[in-house]
Amino acid sequence: MKIPKLQIGNLSANIPIVQGGMGVRVSLASLASAVANEGGIGTISSIGLGDLEASKQEYERISREALANEIRKARSMTDGHLAVNFMGVLSNVNDLIKVSVQEGIKIIVFGAGLPTKLPALVEDPSVNLVPIIGSARVAEFILRTWDKRYGRTVDGLILEGPLAGGHLGFSVEQLERPEEYSLEKLLPEILEAIKPYEDKYGKKIPIITGGGIYNGKDIARMLSLGASGVQMGTRFVCTEECNVSRQFKQAYLKVKKEDIVIIKSPVGMPGRAINNRFLKDLKIKGKLKINCPYRCLTACKVKTARYCIAQALVNSYFGDVDHGLIFCGQNAYRISKITTVKELIQELLSGLKEA
Ligand SMILES: Cc1cc2nc3c(=O)[nH]c(=O)nc-3n(C[C@H](O)[C@H](O)[C@H](O)COP(=O)(O)O)c2cc1C
């Protein structure tokens, strides 16, 4: 079997695998460039690169410079395809999108918020705009709005299902019935919703599915259902190229299925994480002290928030996992070793060929 390529706009990746953007600092230059070097699309996360103790101006300057540095570093490590991931709830999201475009990034992935103004912000048609969605209703809304307001359509969509790691675009109640919102159920609805826009704009809109994709067999199943590629996060955390601390990776290796839980995040969305010491202590304490000179998230209600999510994620990144939140996908408990991106991709592709 020939491995299908993944076409996004005029870019063609040799393999249909996108490494999903992972904040805070989980997917930076090292991981993204390694994936791009294997023929996939590597995504740098733009989230949480500032200094949480800095003033607004300083925070924004540090974030801008840090993102530009990660993009340049990744570029120096690969000629492959790189994307940058953004969350609509970030206070400085527009600023960071501009930096990415200036630094030559050709794939902008936008989640956690509706990208209604994205085409106005990124006018260069050579930059591919790829929103993350969780339902046909949201896909239709974005497609209709962009068509009416800007006379353009998306260059791809990432359909993230309920088994993914990090923040999730489903309510807690919906997440209790994940089978009702499975990728297998959602994908045909999305494929139907994009048809009129594919016809109108005379182009294929690739749908990339993510959330719980674990092996080559899963990738084959998604491709057979009409996806153009898959987005994977969790499996890339346990690679040597991923920048997170040893303790973060160890938590993945140790976690049991029943310790993977849904939390209510201060971002205002549910998220999936490991029920570690931090979450257990938080349950007892109820609320932690927050020092927030810069409001990094528009959606975070600092007065009532139970903890600072940015600080909790930074703590885990640096290895203080007892005071940190560890996001993971539903399948994290299946990972048993740390590998390299090369080995992981080889394993996925041989599973895909077999399937
Ligand atoms: C540790 C972690 C952090 C994540 N952070 C983000 C993020 O900042 N923005 C985003 O759009 N998705 C984020 N995600 C979701 C991934 O990009 C990806 O879509 C998802 O992990 C796919 O599901 P999987 O983990 O089951 O492979 C995160 C996932 C993980 C595991």
C-alpha cells in the first residue's frame, strides 16, 4: 500500500500525520521539526511562552520573541512542513498570529474559540488557515461566515473528537457519552457540511481527525472513512524530542486508565488530564492563590478561578508535577516506553500499511 500524502492548500506532506500543537511548551521546535523531518506536519504551540510574572507589555514582548525563536529554530532543523497552533482565548492571539506569518509559517491552526476574524488578520493567500472544530454545526458556521464576509474558505479542518488531550470542545455531559460524538459519527457529517464549499471554491477541503488515534490501524480507519489525515498529540509526548520534563513523561508511563479524568479548566472548557497529586490537593484545598499581573486568557475569571492554569502547566513542563497539571489524551495509559519520533512514525506507518 502506498502511504497517501496530505495536501493542505499547495503544501503536500509525504505522510498523513499531523503532530498536534501542545501547550504549554510541550510542542516546540525540537518535536515539531522532528515530525516534519519524517514527512509529517509538525506543530509548534504558541501557548504559554511568556513570563507569568511580567507586566502586560513585557509578557507580550517575551511571547512574541519566544515564538519567533521557536519558529526560526525549527526552520533551522527541518525543510519540512511546520504549523503553529493558536487558541482563540489567548489575550495576545492576534499578535502571535502576525509574528508567525512574518516568520514565514504557512499553516495556522486555530482552536478554542471561533476564528471569525482570522481571514482579515491573515490576508496572504499562501498562508493556509485550518480551524479546529468538534461538530458539523461549528464547521458550517465558520464556512458560512468566511464565505459571506471574506469570499474565502478554509484550507483544512481539524476535527477533534472527545478522546483528545488538553482542552476539549465538548461539554462535560457530552464527554460522559463519548460514543455519541465519536470521530466515526462526526466525520461523515463534516464531510457533508463541507461539500457545498468544496464545489463553490473548486478545491478539496482536507479533514484531519484527532483524539484517541493511537496506532496505524486507527489511522487506516480514519482514512477509509474519508479523512485526509490524522492529528496526534499524546503519543508524541513520550518521545525524546518532546521538550517536557522527565517527570511529565514518567507520569504518562505510569498512568492507569482510571486515573485519566475530565477537569473543568479556568479557560471555561473541560479538559482531560492525569488525576495526580496536584488535582487531588486542589480538591481538598478548593482554591489556590493566583498571582496574575497579565491576564493571559480572555476567558479566565481570575477572581473565581481555582488555580492559574498557565502556572500549573508550566510547573509540569519543568518537572514539578506535584504542583502541576498534566494534560493527556484518553489513550495515554497505553504508552509503555519513550521512543524517538522516527521510531514512532515508522511504527505508525508499518501499522497503517498492514491495516
Ligand atoms: C499535553 C497536551 C497539550 C495540548 N495542548 C493543546 C493546545 O495548546 N492547543 C490545541 O489546540 N490542542 C492541544 N492539545 C490537543 C492536541 O493538539 C491533539 O489534537 C490531541 O492531543 C489529539 O488527541 P490524542 O492526544 O489522543 O492524540 C493538547 C494535547 C495534549 C496531550
